[in-house]
Amino acid sequence: MRLDSITDAIGDTPLVRVDPAVHGLRHIDLYAKLEMLNPFGSVKDRAAWNMVRPGLKAAAEGRHTVVELSSGNTAKALSLLAGMHGVSFKTVTNRIRIPEMRDLLLLLGAEVEELPGQTECLDPSSTDDPLTLFHQELSGSDSPYVYTDQYYNARNTEAHLTGTGPEIVADLGGRAPDHFIACVGTAGSSTGVARVLRAHDPAVHVLGLVAHKADFIPGIRTIDEVQGVGLFDPATYDTIATVTADDAIEGMVTLARRCGMPAGPTGGAAYSGAVRHLRALDAELTERRTAVFIVCDRIEGYLSYVRRRRPDLLGRPVHRNSVATLTDAEVAAATGIDVAAAERWIAEDRPLVVDLRSPFSYAALHIAGSVNIVDELCAELIEGGLPFSKSRPVLLACPVGEQSARYAALLTRMGHPDVRSLSGGIIAWRDAGAPLVRE
């Protein structure tokens, strides 16, 4: 194969049948669309190239900078594409949670700017969020940047209307699969592919997978987060289900060890979610069905993610003082406290208020007098023993109250007599009109 440009290698990724001996489905043929084989390593290559291509010539002539709000694969692809054309690239985010990605972006010459944000992704409905204000500035007609705007740009979806979707149909002999399973991030790939498949067969069942509220899965939003994504339309999906970080990692391991597919956590989550959903249908089928899921990227960039959550997979012991060891019963038993009760408790007993969000989210708005211990650092501190004095009560807060409940359960197990989780998190506090301060 001879190509004039690396961009000619974007797309036409293989559709590979997963061995039934692995997934155990008797009446359903399960296929993986290997988007990890795009030249820059992910499904985002398609959208990045489609979004940035129209503005590259003007950017080069005007010495403008390509900008995107991204902490992952979109930023990686855009930095490579911009560099190829002699254009600088800048990514703006409020938190890059995968250290390997930050290092790679810097190696590729990207400028990384982290702005305070109240949530872990862009929330256009929050008019005083610094990340949202930056988004609005970039979207102005007189902006000096080439802003690709993956959350709202129709060319994100278009890349899959003209590429990914038709490729799946062609590889299945001109017909759509009976089931399409997609993890929801910016919603570009799931929306575009779903439209193509339903144009061939309106009966195609589309399953959208979102992250469990208490979990972080790279590339996947929680159900609360996707509501603020401009391309997200709930009508795209027949069913929306949650997947956990454990699902993602187990799926990664299965695809890598049993199928020879070194998938990242998004692909692992898609596989786990697909098998769980299809298994419930398989027993009642008497005719063959087909299902397709997307393997978004590769495993190599997520070793720190695996090391934090499943050290046993890398030959390291699982620490007892880890949220990974909690049972559902322990988490359910953790003491929660609503906003009104928390305000009274703070005024009367002065507990230590610990905010587990990113430093940038904390800087934007936080409860007066609280201290910021980002969740990853909190996990490290807890592994070394009880980090807070038993003589003072502790109130834990996170974005929506899920992660703080886990840490409250763990600290309770470790012997702290009075640790509580703010129910609904900082978002509930803000929505209730309770006071917040800004650095």
C-alpha cells in the first residue's frame, strides 16, 4: 500500500469477529470495529481530520493556532495534524487525568492550558464556569483561533456518517447489524454510525454506554455529563446503560489476552457492556443476529490507569486501604448528609471539609474553609493509614457525591468515628444556592 499522506490512512479500519468461545453468545455474531488501527491510534482521528481540514490553510497563512477543549485522543490527533501543516496546537482542559497523555501531548509540541472548571467536562449551561466562558470566546466570529469545537461541530458526526457507518455496512455484506453498541463521549461516533445503520434498517437497536457516576473511564461521560454535550441526543439510543471502571478493565484484559486486541478502557467497556446486554437476549433467540461495538483506542497509554485500579494485573499487591476493595454494602452504608444538614453541621461542629475535585474545579468554586485533596492524592494518603485525626469529624465532597461516598465508606472501615459524604456533591450544593467562594 502506497499513500501520499498519513491522512490517507485514516479510516477503512477492519471489522473483526470476536471468537464465540470468548463471549459465549450462541446466536449472536459479535464484531469489533478496530478504530485503534487508525494512524494516530484512535477513533478520534476521523473527527479531528474532518473538523480541522477546512481551516488549516487559513491557519497556516494567518499563523493562527488550532484550539480544542480536549484532554485525550482528539487533542493527540489534532496536535499531529496541526504539526504536519506547520500550525501550532493548543488544548484547553480543566484536568488531564492520564499522565501518559499529558506527556505525549507535550512531546508532540502541543500547548496544554488548564483552566478552572466546576465539572470534569464542558458544561455550556453553567454561564460562570471559566471553561464555558473560554468556549464562548473561542466560538465568537472574531476569534483569532481555529476552534474545532468537538462538542458541537457537526463535522464530528459527519466523519462517521461518511466513513465509519458505511464501512460497517459494507463489511457486513451491505446490511446493518441488528445491534450497535457505543460508548458515549462527545457522541459524534455513536450518533453518526447510528444514523447510517438505521438508514439501512430502522430496526437496528442502539445501546449507549455511559460511565457509572462514581467511576472515571477515559473517553466516556457519565449520564449527567453527556447532558451538556451539544451532539448528544437521547433519541439516538434505544437503551442507555452504565458501565464501571471494573467493567472497562475486565473488558480490556479479555480483548487483549483472549482476542489479540490491545484495546483501551473505552473499548473494554464497550465489550463488557455489549456482552452483558446481548447475553440477556441470546437465550431467547432462534435465528442468527449480528452486533458491532467500537474499539476506540489502544491499551498502551493507560498503564497508570490500570496500575491505580487493578495493581494485581501488573504483579503488584492490592492494598487493603483502597476503594477498589469496598463492597457495595459498605458504600451503601456510608453516612450521607444533604446540603441543608451539611450547612448546619459545618456551622455547629466545624468538621474538616475535604474537597476531592481537581485543583482547577476547586479554584473555580468551593465551600468556604474547605481543603482540596484531589481524589488520586487522597487515595495515596489513605494507603499509608488514616490521614485525618479521629478527634475531628470529616465532611467529604466531590462533584456529585458518588466518589466521596466511597471514601467515606473506606475511612469508616479504617476506624474514623465520624466521616460523612455530601449527598449530591458540589453540584447539589451549588444548585441549592448554598454559598461558594472562588480563589
